[in-house]
Amino acid sequence: MQTIEFMKQNSYVFFLALVAALGGFLFGFDTAVISGAERYIQNIWELSDLMHGLAIAIALYGTVLGAIVVGYPANKYGRKPLLIAIGILYTVSALGSALAWDVNSFMLFRFLGGIGVGASSVVAPMYISEIAPAKNRGMLVALFQFNLVFGILMAYVSNYFIEIAAVTESWRWMLGVEVLPAVIYTLLSLRVPESPRWLINERNDYDKARSILGKTDPEGVDKAISLAIEEAKKEKSKTSFTELFKKRYLRITFMAILIAFFNQLSGINAIIYFAPRIFEMANISAENSLLSTMGVGVINLIFTMVGLSLIDKFGRKKLLYIGCIGYIISLALMSISFLGDSIPTSILPFFVFLFIASHAIGSGSIIWAFISEIFPNSIRSYGQSIGSLTHWVFAAIIANVFPFFANTFGASSIFLFFCGMMVLQLIWAIFIMPETKGKALEDIDQEIIEH
């Protein structure tokens, strides 16, 4: 209800946030679509477990590069040109992956798509946070996560219907359908204005910034402009990546690193990438495993909507508490179900659904909002990069080694490890993580620094 009411009151800022968040749709679609194609790819090119893991995870290594390199051009050229470039990368990657003639060409085009994903995870949440009113910022940035999980669901649905249609070389169609949303996103990105806070900090263009904020944040435009100008004067020389590791910003930097680290050490991408395989390891038939995978997408979408509606009401910390408790329960049950007969593996999908719900309402809903909020305007692009870089480094490692470790040590041990990491995240959330709900961007970093 809160989201619908906001859409009615300020359709323009919602439109801008939604366009930027469509990068999240492509992010999610690109991440999950490979789950339907990965077994065909291994069989067609006769890949070993480690080579297969690399072929699937190569896109995630691209995300690492995308997250590293995007900070500088986002600062120098602005947020809008990067949104457009990201759409082009997605389009080229989808076409190339679908038409790949060997595993090397496949990995090249998937790597390019990964660069787009990594860049999108930096630029889109940052852009949304910089145009949004403080009181609705969490919900608007969470649109990125909503679109991400909607993209995951659409990838699962698309994979399922292409699979049952029994088309020739179905995996190519699975990967190729991404071209359509990629082109739409690219065209829509041409219609968005530049970030007003970037215009102030990098171009001293106060008039244009005021014009944009007057449409996106009419109640808070004066305060936002004055705070942004004050910060721009104070932080004018702070424009390099190395500033993140200087004493003044070190606490903020490690906040971003830790929330991204824990997000991936939940095992979320291992489950998203290899959901059909995990279900088949539990002796669930191939067709039912695809249906269960679609269930993962539906649960993800529903509970992301719940998280989106609560993030500006409950705050970031409370949602993470809820998510951590759900993580711990679901991962423990998943681990036990693979040990023996005490819990039948036939009900494993329900534990996976609980895990997905916990992620969606907790870490999944807050990660991009939290990282985009805690850094000063002058180094936000670099701060978003370090958070995204951490996220994608661990996502790549986990996706790359999951098939090997699952076959070597068994699924039970892996899920037990993820469970232990979520206990650590709960402790961090309780005792260290700050709350950012409803605060002006320019005030948040000062509070963390002075704490």
C-alpha cells in the first residue's frame, strides 16, 4: 500500500527509479538463466567439473571487473552514460552467448555480460539513492532488488517453457531471449536525467540539480541542495579510490565490505545458479526440479515485495535480524535433510523456499540500499564499487567451487558452513551495523564516522 500511494504522489521519481532498477531485472535474469542451460553446456562440450564451474562462474568474474572499473567513469562522466553503456553490454552478451560456437566464445560473451552486471550493481542503486527523497529512499533503492528477483523468476519461467517446448538447442534460446529486455532498458535509459548530486559535486551545476530535485524531491529540495553544496565544498579533493582506506572512511568502507561478504556467504548464488542440480541431488525428478526452481523465483519475488514495503518502516537492521534467523533455521534444516533419513529429502524444496524468503526480506532487500547510503557524495561511486566488488568476488568463488565441493564433501557440509556464517552475520547486525532509515544522505556518513 505504501508503495502504491507513493507511486500516485510522485510518479516521476518512481519512473526514474524503475528505469534504473531495470538494470536489476537484467542482472537477475542474466544470473539465473544459466541454471537451465548449465547441464547442456557441460554435456555438449564435455567439460570437467572444474572447467564447468569456470564456464558458469565466468560471468561472475566479469562482475568483479565491472564493479572495479565503473567507479571512475561514473564519477568523471556521470551516472546516466553508464546506465546506457550497461544496457549495450547486456545486449551484446545475450546475443553472443546464444550464438557461441565453443566454450571459449561462450565464456567471452558471458564475461561481457558479467561486466554489465557488476557495473549495474554499482551505478543503478547509487543513481536511485541520489534522486530519491530520504523518507522513501529505502523503498526506491529496493526496487533494484525487486527487479533483480523478478528477473530471476522470469529466467526460471522462460527456461521452463523453453525446456518443455523441446526446441532444438534449447539452451541457446534460454540465453538469447535476454536481448529483448536489454534493448528496452537501453532505450529507456536515454530518457532519464543526470544525478543531481553528481551535477553539484562534479559540475557545480546547481540550477540543473535544483530543477531535477524539484521534481523528484519537492519537499526536501532546499535541504538536499544546501547539504550537497556543503559536502561538496568540504570533500572536494576526496575523489580517488584510495580515500576509502584512509582513517576517516575506513569504518564506512568495512561496513560495505562486511554486508556484501555476508550476503554471499549465505550461499544465495550457489542456490540461484544450481537450484535444479541441488533438487536433483535430493532425488527430485528433472521436471519437478524445474518446477521447484520456479517456486524459488516466486517466493523470492513475493518476499522481496514484503521487504520493499517494510524497509522504510522497520529499518535496515530489523529486516536483517529477521533474515538472519530465517537463514539459520533453513540452512540447518537443509544440511540435516542431506545427512540421512531423519528428514526426507522430498521436503527439501520447502527448506529452500524458507531460505529464499529469509534472504529476500533481509539481506536481499537491504544490501544495495545500505551500501548506497553510507558513503559521502564525493566517493559514493568508489564506495559502491568496493561493496559490489566484495559481493561479486565471493559470488564468483562460491559459484566456481560449488560443483566440486558438493561432489567432494557433500551438500550437507556446505549448507552447514553457510549456516555458521549466518550466525556471525546476526552478531554483526546486532552489535555493529548502524541504522540509516529516514536520514539525509549527507548526514549518514558523518554519524558513522563520529560514532
